[in-house]
Amino acid sequence: MFVKEVMVQNQVGLHARPATFFIQKANEFKSSIWIEKEERRVNAKSLLGILSLGIVGGTSIKIIADGADEVVAVEALVDLVTNGFSDQG
């Protein structure tokens, strides 16, 4: 299991459009992946799960992965969040 904490940079947070980008990226990996905000953990491959967390800009979240490609998965998702959900870094 690999865990990394990251601050959501974009102003709107993890709403529908950025959440969709996040899920598309998460689905590129075989590992089980979760997002944790405070004490709540949801499947990072579930749009409803992510939206239910109500993540806004400036929120700190943990990205957790467990599986064969867990480190690569977490690093890629942290990069996505850090770049404001844009592939341009």
C-alpha cells in the first residue's frame, strides 16, 4: 500500500469535470485506488464516491493505492491534482 497527501490546487476543487479526469487517470492502473478526506475514504474510480466528498480548492486529500502499480498510480494522480487537473505540467 502506498499513500501520499496532496493539496487540491484548483479553485472549484474536485467537481464533475476534474473528477472525470481523475477517474480516467485512475482507471489506467490495475491497483485499487482510494481518495481520503478527513476520515472518509471512497473509491477513486467512482464519480459518485468522489463527488460525495465535496472536495473544494485548498482541501488536503490522501491518495491511496494498493496493487502492482500502486506507486506509479499515486504519483500520476498526485501530479494530476498538482497541475490543476490538466495534463499540461
